Amino acid sequence: MFPTVSHFISYLFGIEVPLPFNTFGVFVALAFLAGYWAFTKELKRKEALGILKPVKHTTIIGEPASVGELVSNALFGFLIGYKLIYALVNYKLFVADSQSVLLSTKGNIFGGLGLAALFVYWSYKEKEKTKLPSPKKVEVTVRPHELMSNMVVWAAVWGFLGAKIFDNLEHWDTFIQDPIGGLLSFSGLTFYGGLICGGAAVLYIAHKNGIKPLHMLDVGGPGMMLAYGVGRIGCHLSGDGDWGIVNTNPKPFGWLPDWLWAYTYPNNVAGEGNPIPGCVGRYCNELPNPVYPTPIYEVIAALLIFWFLWKIRTKINIPGMMFGIYLMFNGLERFFVELIRVNSKYTVAGISFTQAELISSILFLTGAYMVWYASKNKEKLAKY
């Protein structure tokens, strides 16, 4: 396993390069980039077809930097400098445990004040370049794909919050023992929480800019599937605990690699299992029994589903149908993986199920309804 980028570099090249980047975080960033690419391509395609239209906004140009802008830049610069300089001065600690450094109250006051002053100066000078004797109102045209940067930021913030909330609800007993730690920890993220909250944030931005919900949902289906597949690579490589149940069954095919059938996740970031003899450092545990490597199964499934959705996207013209198909595939994939995945279970009326099984079932049924509704009302939706 490669809990950090340094472990991966050491494995490939045999050299030790201390870097404060965990593998899971890097792949989350790559997942956002992959989603950004797919979303932008689809937005541009629908713009070219005339399905999505540019919107006009009125803005004021030529104004000097406001007090609010200077204050917000100062606060942002202070926070960056406060943490960045402290991390550089205590680099070994930062590499060993970047999460505790970032989430603690410790920092460098002089670094914070210095960067705050720099950010204020930069903001002031930038506004001075475009300052006019008399500020004026102008109308600017914004094309849908130009909204992606804003959408990604909103999706990241609300997606993270949603993923944490759903994860803590799923592991309520652990959460109530340490609620602050549960909310601030970078580990423990539930995909469906991120999907629901991040998706809602994107729909809000789209609505404000004249993009109708069904069109935005159709744009997002393939991109979300691609991002999910890329993100799950990080789950597998880091060993974040999203693995399956114990699998001691013999391999069905001799050519199948052991790590693709049953794996013990050595050096996992979750710290689960028994100590590895001779291992020194933070990530030195390995599961006592091999388990199904469910994250890699989801990577394969997600990328295949993305490929299929990407292929059919140009052939589907009824608003809502594309997203309905995405929901059905998403629900099916996750439901079947849950059958061999470790997860908290709930029991209602004698029926045992996991949070993901419940949500994936709802998503599949919602998707099936959307496909049925789109097919039945294609003439009406053609004017949507």
C-alpha cells in the first residue's frame, strides 16, 4: 500500500523523498480534475447544440478595492501564512502527520501577518490597475462552461461536508464519543453524502445562471461516474478502510493476481490489523486475514460505466434520461458491492441493510422513474 506519495516514490524509484501529501488526497484532487474535464466537455457540446444558452450579468467596473475585499484578503492571507510558514519550519512533523498540523491551532504569527499584508497589497494594486474616475455598470456574457471553476469549489466544500455528515451518521456510536474529531478528520467519507450535497450545490449555481436542472443533471452523469472511479483508486492504494469482508476462498482463476482477489492491505492508512514485523513509522499495520479489495472492483465498474455513458451521451436527446441511466447504473454498482463490503448495518422490521444499500436502492428506483418519465413525456420535454 501507498499511504503517502513518498511511499509510492520509494516503491517506484527506491529513494526517500519526504512529501506531506497523502495518496488519498492526491486522488481526490485528480477526481475533481477528471470531473472538471468531463463536465466542461459536455457543457461545451450542449452549448454548440444550442441546448444551453449564455447568460448576461451586470457588474460594476472601475471601483477601488472595498474594505470588505481588503479584510477578506487579509484573513485569507493570514490563515495561509500562519499554517504554511509553521509547516515549513516544522517540516518533519508536517510530513509525519500533516492532518494534525493543518487542523491544530498551532501556527506562525509572523508568517500569518506577513502574508496577510502581501495579500492586501496585491488586492489593492490589482484594483488600482482597472480603477476609473467614475465607475460604471457593464453587461458581461457568461457561457455555461465558464461556470465550472465556481461549481468545482462549491462541489468540493459542500461535497466534503456532506460526506462527513453521512459518514458520522453511519458510524454514530463512534461519532458521539469524539464529535469534534469526527467532523474535523480527513478520513471517513461517505460517497453518497458527498454526491447529494455536492450535487445540490452545483444545481444551485446552475439555476442562478439559467441552466435548467435536468440539463445540468444530464451533463453531470458521466463526469460524476468518472470522478468516482478515479477517487476509488485512491481508496484502494491508501487502504482507507473501504475494503470488503474476509475472503479465504481459493482464486477462481490461476491468472488472477492475489491483490485482485484477496488482499491484506499492508501499511493501510486506517491503522487496521496487526503490526507488521520490522516496520517503523506511522503506517505499520496489516489485516490478519485477506479481504475482498472492493475499491478496485468499483474502479473497474465505474470506469466501464463512464465509458458506456460517454458513448451514448450524443444519442440521448430527452432531458433527464441520461441522468436517470446514470442513477440506475450507480445504484446497481454500489448495491452489489455492498454485499461483500464491510459496513455498518441497520435493522428495521427484521430486515438488515446498510446505509449505502438503502440509498443505492432509492437511486436505482429514482433513475428508473426518470427514464420512464422521460420516455413517456419526450414531446413535452423536447421544449424544456
